[in-house]
Amino acid sequence: MGRLGLPEILVIIAVVLLLFGGKKIPELMKGLGSGIKEFKNAAKDDQQPADKKEEEETK
């Protein structure tokens, strides 16, 4: 598969607009952003050493 060029990106944007409409897209992006934020926080929490996790749980 090749790289996405400008025409391909425009077609994808047009299809998304047709499927979801202009009013629904901001809600979808907000949900996507909060999902990514939660994922990053969970990944960061998993990387903490076990003793720090135990200290936070006892608080």
C-alpha cells in the first residue's frame, strides 16, 4: 500500500461528512480524544513501579 495523498484524504473526509453529518463529528472527536487520554493515563499507570502503586492505593 502506498502513502495517502491529498486526493485520498479529501475522499475520506467527504465520506465521513456524508456518514455522520456536520453536527455529529465534534461529538465523535471529543469522545475519541477522551478515549486516547484515558488510554495514555492507563499506560502511564502501568509503567509505575509496584511500590509506588501500593503507596497510592493506601492513601
